[in-house]
Amino acid sequence: MGQYGHQPDGPRRVPSFPHPVGRLYLPDADAWQAHGPEVWPNGLPGPDIENGQNPIVITTNQTGYDKDKRDYFQVNGKVEVLIPGVTGLKVTGMATVDKENRLDRVWQTPWTLYFWDKKTFEPDGKTPLLTKSVRSTFTSPQTG
């Protein structure tokens, strides 16, 4: 009989953007140029093209997190029965049991992007006056 247990190094932690990261759609660079930069020179996140998707924001923990912790346990067993009266003949039975425990924690936070109307400037006359806008589909932190 054999046993095996496994717990990966810490929980997996990925951004909690409502769509899986593998399905991330990012329009081409020309579309971004028409709307503004991903990040403004002052470090604030720039606009999205649609659905709040700014690649800098949705691929970081600014949208919250999706943590999943997994534990694995496996037991293998084998029984051999020799058949009396027949030399060398045996029957072997084998069984295995696999168990995975998974704990998911999702925390989603609304995120804010900053837009410029391409006309208005700060009092210095050079710095764009940015407008703040919550771009998530919810306005309060929530569990997923």
C-alpha cells in the first residue's frame, strides 16, 4: 500500500477581473493611441477601450484577487492472491483513491481609470486635466 500527499507552494493567486485572464482581449496598438495611454505620465491608469479593460489594471491586483489553495491526497493499494494448486498463477487486484481539497477565495474591488477630454489642462497649462471614472460593473467591494 502506498500513500501520497501534495500541497503546492502556497495558494495560486491571480487578478479577479471578471473574465479569466486567458480570455483577455486587448485591441491593437492603434486603438489604444486613439483613446490614450495605458498609464498616464503621473502614474494613474489610463482609459479603457471597452468593459473597463485596461491591461495594466486588470492584470494586477487592483481589481482584487482570486486565490485558490489545493491539497491532494492519494492512496494506492494492491492485493495478490496465489491460486492453490496452480504453480505461478496469481490474481492481482489494485485500487486507488484520489482526493483533492480546494479552497477558493475571490475578492473583487471596483477599479478607477482616468480620462482626458483632449482639451482641458491643469493650471500649469501643460498637464492634462484627468477625469476619474469607476469602470467596474460594481461600486462596492464584493466576494465572488
